[in-house]
Amino acid sequence: MTHSKEIQTALEYIEMNLCEQLTLDGISKVVGFSKFYFHRTFQREVGISLYAFIRKRRLASAASTLLNTNISILDIALTYHFESQESFTRAFKSIYQLPPGRYRSAIKDLITGGISVTKQNEIKDWIITGTAPDKYQARIDTSIYHMGSKSATIYSLTDEFSNGEYGTIMQQMSAKNFIGKRMRLSGFVKTHDVEGWCGLWFRVDSALGDTLKLDNMQSRSITGTTEWNNYSCVLDIPENGAIINIGILLYGKGQTWLDNVSFQEVDNNTPTTEFVPEEVFPDHLLNPLFEEI
């Protein structure tokens, strides 16, 4: 016997009360089951235990709060019922592979106008993270590559995505050796059935985590199915640059491969590719009468 309706009621109740005290007794009463029967039914139909599900949803909501507000990490931890900032940090890092502070500075503003993907990291020296930890997988691919014998790939695990959900394979570097230089991130990318978009990304942050320079290829993004092509992002590293973030992101459904990545200085004859608002956003009001479909 399945209880899809009752389980959906429980899921909706949990979602509405992530910041409140949630107990097995309370949730089972909402759906009209005994707590023992509800616990078994929930785990059978959802695939994980009730408390594991609540923990994962609280961490996902906390990740969104980190990206979209300036609320302190301690306050976020307490809001989502973690005993301390330390326990929150341990739990968060186990899912997103970055501690909350680094996640906030590394991931924020990666997608203009929107805002781990984390599984066991098979890609040495690279961070696998993003905004939807259960919807992507990243790994080394030994059957598809541009040169050598391996590439990195990231691919979606579901057909359903909400706005702002993406996965990324990334690295962070100190900017100290690149100050005042014009640097180019380049790599060979191949895609299969990308329904959202993907692209290389290159961002420079200050020591305080402020975004100083950004290019995520959003205005020249890669979609659909493409063979290996070389792409690049070029930015000037400002005097107050402290952290360089580089990687590839996949927004929505599909699969992409990355190989032969390079990061090198170029001369001033090479134009920068820094994000320019007018290349992404329209310069006039669209559909003001809501008549267009």
C-alpha cells in the first residue's frame, strides 16, 4: 500500500516549517498516522529517513539564505535548528564541500540575475559544488576526452529544475601572483542535450568576498549538443583582487565535458570578456501589456 497523498502532505508541512521545531510526533499527527507507521512509510516512499530528509532540506534552504542575504552564518545555523555554528559548518561542508563562508563568497553572483552538487569528489584538486546538491553528478570520464586519456564531466540526474539551480566544477586560487595582469581562462568543452546553458566562468573577488570582475559566458552560453570547442574568459586582475575563482557550470538539464584547461597571462591586445549588463539584459521594457505569448 502506498500513501502518496499523505506523504505529500507531510513534505509540504516540512517545507513550510523548516525554521520551526519539527518532530516525528508532530508530523505524524498532521497526516493522521501513528509515529511508528509514519516513520516506516516515509522512509519507504521517500527513500531516506524523516530526519535525514529534514536535515537535507534545511541545509539546502540555508545555502539559498547564504547566497541571497547577508545574515550571519551563526544566525543561519540557529534559524535552521543547528546546535552551533560548528555543527552547522560540519553538516554543510559534508553536502556542499565548502564551509558556509567560502560557499557564500565562491558561489554568489555566479549567475547574473539569479542567484554539491556534491557527491564523492572524484576530480583531484577541483571542487564539485553548486546550488542543487541532489541533481547533478560530476566525475572523471575515461571514455570521452579531448586529448590525453581523461576529461571531467558534470551531468544532470533529473528532468525537473527550478530557477537558479546549477552545478559547477571549480577551483580557487590566490590572486597575489596575478595582480595587474590580464589573464585568460580557456578550455575545451563538449556538450550533450544541454537544455539550460553552460559555460566557463572566471571571477575575481576581494578579500572581503566582494565580486570585482566576472565572466560566466552567460551572453555567449553553450546549449544543445556540441563537439569539442575551445572557449575562453579574459579578465584584468585588479589591485584589490584576492581570490580567483574558475570553473565550468551547467545550468539545468544536460551534460558537459571539460578538458585541457589553461590559465595564462595575455597581452592587452586580447580583449576582456567581462560581464556587460547591456549584453545580457534588454534595453527596453518587454511585453508591457502582457498580450504577447
